[in-house]
Amino acid sequence: MTKILKMDERLANMIAAGEVVERPSSIVKELVENAIDADANVIRIEIFDVGMTKIQVTDNGSGMNLEDALLAFERHATSKIKTEYDLSRIHTLGFRGEALAAIQAVAKVTLKTKTETDDGVQVIYHGGHFVNHEKATLNRGTVVIVEDLFYNTPARFKYIKSEQAEKNQIIDIFDRLALANPAVRFQLWIDGKLTKETFGQNDFQQLIDQIYGTSFAKDLITFKERMQNIDIEGYLVSPKISRTRKKDISLFVNQRYIRNYRLTQAVIDGYHSFLMVNKYPIAVIHLTIDPQLLDVNVHPQKLEIKLMNESLLAFQIEQEIKRALEQKTHAIPERFQDIYRPKEEQYVVQQFLFESEAESPETSPKIPDMEFIGIFSGTYLLFQNEKGLYFIDQHAAEERIRYEYYYEKLGQPQKSQRHLLIPYHPELTKMDWLIIHKHEEQLKEYQFAFKNEQLIGCPVWLRETEIDIALQDIVEQLSETNTIDLAKLRDALAKDISCKSSIRANHRISLLEIQQLVKDLRACKNPYTCPHGRPTIIKLSHYDVERMFKRVVS
């Protein structure tokens, strides 16, 4: 008896479903991409029970006749690839012919569709088995209803994550699809409520507003460039708004969302020096490339592609982002005088670590008495005493001061709330607000109060200028773990607040402020480094200075 048997078609479809249909959001992606390929410009997505009970996608595309509707459920049946010549010139999002075949293998699927000239039809499949087809009444376009996902493959349920995680993933897919197709109007309904909507007016300023929020679109930075028949368009949210993860960097090639480490890193490198350490930008990069220079057939979900001249393209993206951000920055008037700017000729010396005094803390302070003598490069405060020359980084020093203040406050939070006289509009995305509304009771324990997507109360220790930073950290933790880990939040929040709200480099401060800064730094438990490990103070002894001037030889 032969050992090799031809696999049953239904079993093959169920295996394919494991690659194409990982979770409910995968179905949303595949069905919407089919709708876009059918030239739809209005697409409505309805989700019930995070997609496990029902997913419905309705579009106004070209539709299908009965023969095509039946063939669409067959594996490798597609209208987009006819010859091997077409394989190297793919312009569409879906082309493998696996989506409906894979979905119908693990769910109950009803497809209703109508062309401009044919009558409407309905085709039903349950768990890989054809049920029936009949006439249907509807306008031109297609409706796909997917119900009871994984009802016949219960082992798949163990891969489904929490309700919030699945909902977030669906919203994330929706955002990517909308950002890829600004001329398409999208609606996302979750459990009967309109959750997100875009208007399809091909206006990126408006689109960023609809996806993220008004404050994100307000200072949007854009650029367009053409390089060797590749069009690059960038939409950059101001560096004033950042994230702790890379997920809001969106790359599109020929309107297809892709994941590419090198290009993503190019975006991060382009923002370098505009963002603090371990923070990432919100950016949308659109690339239009000749399909012959791509291979989009390397990933079952078409999320990864092969690009020719990838390194050159990454370099170009990085340079364009830097140029766009610098132009925006240079448009801001200088806030400091010439005497605070670094001179063209400077002696570059090696970094000297601050040397703690040999005496015990009881007999000598952590930072000795010293005389202020000036400011170097608008950033470094210069002091001297009988033991040498001291540099204090004004930004790093205040970071340390604020970090210890907030770390202590978060460790012993006051159970009292400050009511805001004027409601505050935090810089949060629409997805962030969904998370906040879900965890509103938990946030009340931390003295946060909300009404109509406005903050009306906050902890007494939290300053108004630092509300956005605090809420963004809380939301990101809730989205990942569904709970607030006080120890982790305490450290991350203290670091973020201290860094973002501290004195910036090249920001002029008064003598009184300098004296207060040194006084506060002396009171810190660890005054020698900022929360990220950079030194706050560096000492050059008299010996070090004399050696640099060759007055001593050793």
C-alpha cells in the first residue's frame, strides 16, 4: 500500500487556514482587502464578541455573479493572477486565492453579492462543506458574514488572547487599512456601536485626525520625494508626541501594509535626536514602487515582502525624515542668546566620571560646595572650588530630581484628588480612550476621573503639564497586561515624567533657578546619574586640567 496519499481538499483548506486565519483580525484583513480589490470606496466592518460570534464586511464594490461566487470558495481560485507573467506584476492586495477557502474551512460563511447587471446571489458554506446557494436582494457590492469562528476546530481557541487584546488587534488592522487607503470610507462597528470612522476624502491631515485624534494631526510634518522611480511620501507626527513601542510606525508599499525591520529602523533613525531614549515616533510612510522590483509572495498573510535596493531605500527614508524634521525645527525662533551657543572651536576631552569624596556622608555632602562661574553650550552649568572644575548637565540633573520626587509620590500616593476647574483634553488616540473607558473603575483608584473623553480630576501630586505623559504610560500598560503593575508603572512613569518635563538643553535659566537646581540635586539619594544612567555631574581636578595643558607630565 502506498504511503503517499493526496490530501483531502477540506483538510488542505483547514491547514491553509492555520496560516491565513490566525485570529479574528486576520479575517477582517483578508475580507477588507478583497473589498478594496473589488474597487469598493465604502466599506463597513461589523464585529460581535471580538469576531468569535460574527464578523460582517459590507462593501459597494463590483460584486460577482453566481459562477464567480461559487468559484471564490475554491482554493487557489483568483481573478487576479492568470499567468506567471502576472506573478511578477502584482498590483492587487489579494492574489493567492486562499482567503475565502481558508475562512470557510473553520467557520460558517455566508456570501451575498451582486454586480451592476446580474441578480444578487447568496452562497453558504459551513466548516468546509457547501450548504446551498440562492437568490438574494441587495445593492451592488458584496456582504461576507463569518459566524461561529473555529466552531469545528476547538483547539484553535487556545490561541485566542484576551477580549481587549483581540479588540485592539482588530482596531489596529482597521487603522492600517484606513491609512493605506485614504480615498476609501471605512466604518468599524463593535457590538453594535460605531467605534471608528474615516470619511475617504483622500486628505491625510483629516485621516490622521480620524485615526489618532486632533492633537496628533495638528503639527503634522509631510514630505514627498522621488528616488530612482520610487515615490516616497511621509506623514510624521510631531516628535512632541511619542510612544514606548514601534507599533505606530506604519509602512506601506503600493498601498499594502508591510513589516520590514530595516525600513522601520530607518524611520527611528530619522527621528534620532528628536526623541528621548527608548521612545518611538508615530509615522506613516507610503512607498510606490514598480511591482517588478518586489516579491510580495513570501508570507502567507502578505505582511513581508522582498525589496530590491533595500539598504539604499532605508538610507533615503532616514535622510528625508531628518531633513523634514530639521526644517520644521529651524522654523522655530531661537530662545537663547549668542553667548549661550557653543563656539566653533572647542577642546574635546574624554569623559571624566564624577569622583565621590573620600570622606563619609556625615562629614561631607554628596555634592561639595562650589561657585557658579558660567554656562557652556547653553546646557552645562560650570562650577569651581579648591578641588577643581565641575560640569552639571542641567537637563540630566533635573531629570534625577524629578524622578526621585515622582518615584516617592507614586510609591506613597495620596488618596486625594484635584478637581480641574477647566476639563482637560489629553493627547490620546481613539483606541486609547477605548482602553480608558474599559478600565475607568480601576483608574478611579488612582484618583483619575473622566467625563466625555475629558479629564476632570487627577491625583493632587500630578502637575497639569505632565498629565499626558502619565496617561500614555498607563494606557500602554493596560493595553499589554489589562492591569496596572504599580511597581513597573512607578518606575516607567517617574522616568517619563522626569525626562519630558525637565529643563531642555539650550534653555536659559536664571541664577536663582541654578541655585535651586543644585540644592535639589544635593537632596537626591543618587545625585550622580539621571534615571537613564547618564551622568549629571562631571569633575575635572586641577591635576586633570594642568595635564591637558601639558603643565604636568605623567
